[in-house]
Amino acid sequence: MGYLITLEGGEGAGKTSVLKRLAVFLEQQGFSVVSTREPGGIEISEQIRKVILDQNNVEMDPRTEALLYAAARRQHLVEKIIPALEAGKVVLCDRYIDSSLAYQGHARGLGISEIFSINKFAIDKYMPDLTLYFDIQPEIGLARIEKDGNREVNRLDVESIKFHEAVREGYQMLIQQYPERIQVIDADNEIDTVAQAAQKAVLAFMKINEKEADR
Ligand code: TYD
């Protein structure tokens, strides 16, 4: 079996850029790597992603949204992740179950344990082996992705900051709950520094697991 490594964080944390570098780095170390993302990664899940993220779907109920994320996750897991793990590959996945726990469970207020239940049904035994959480203050992350960074902050922006703060709070709760699985990476740094920290965390994880396998 390979390893399922997930990358998590709020908007603008840089996890997608780090994932690309991490994939190159691990290939250089001799691992066979599959890079993928959620929601999406395969055709059916990309279709579900469009429904979830479509700005016209304003009437979408939060539970419907949560179920759609879980459905997209299930299909992606079955079609792409499980075959890769069975082939002994390292799967790097941009977002996974913790995104649902932090966004839908905590920030949207549906409850972390409720969201865990529907996701347990979706993922079965496939919890991540390691999760890198890229931590950044929402204002800094959002400013990074904001094209016109110095425009005036309006009411919606403030609401959105509150939402993203709640997302971050959700992730903090998950770190408490899964201290061994989730490694925190300070994302308020140059991309090179962040990528190096991520590499270090993954190598440390690989070493421990090799040792355990040797026993
Ligand atoms: P995306 O454009 O992929 O964002 P990012 O580059 O930040 O990963 O959009 C995914 C959005 O969906 C993002 O705002 C987080 C959210 N999301 C959830 O709310 N729940 C989930 O389970 C997942 C996977 C994503």
C-alpha cells in the first residue's frame, strides 16, 4: 500500500503550489507520485464540483452541499486514489475530508461529528496517512489571491473574513483532535520556505513509517 497525503488550508495558503513542488521532490526521492485535487480529480467528481461551485446555485442547502462534497470524494477515492494506493504510490491530494470538517462542519455550522459521519460512509477506512495543514491568517491569504489588493473592504468582504476565520478555527479543532496525523506548516512565508517545511514533514513521516515497516 502507498500513502495518502492530503494538503489542507484556507484560501491563499499556497498549498496548490506546494503540492506541485512536493510531487517533483518525492519523484526525485524515488517515490511514484499521483497528484490530484478535490472536489474533482476525475470526470464525475469534476461534474459535481461544477454544481457545488456554480455561483447561480444560490439556493443550495448547506446539507446538500456537504453531501455533494462527500459524493464527489467517494467517486474520486474509488476511481483514482484507491487504485494508486494499491499500486504502492504516494497520493498527494489537494483537500480531502478535513476540508469538509472545517468548512461544512465548523464554518457552516453543520457540526464536525455530523459531517464526519457522512464522510466516514464515503471514505470508509481511507483516512489520510498524513495531512499537511498550511496555516495562514485569513486576511493575509485572501489578500494574496485578491487581484486588486488595496480596494476598500465592504460588508461582504467582512462577512467572508468571518467565514474564513471560522474555517481556520475549524482546522485548529481538527489539529487538537488529530495531533499525530495533522502537521502544521506556517504558510505566512516565502513559497520556497513553505515548500521546504512541507518536504521536511513528509520525509520525517516516511522515515518513521519505513522504520515501522522494518520491524
Ligand atoms: P478551489 O477553487 O479548489 O479552492 P482552493 O484552491 O482554495 O482549494 O475550491 C474549492 C472550494 O471548496 C474551497 O473554497 C474549499 C471548498 N471546499 C469545501 O467547502 N468542502 C470540501 O469538502 C472541499 C473539498 C472543498
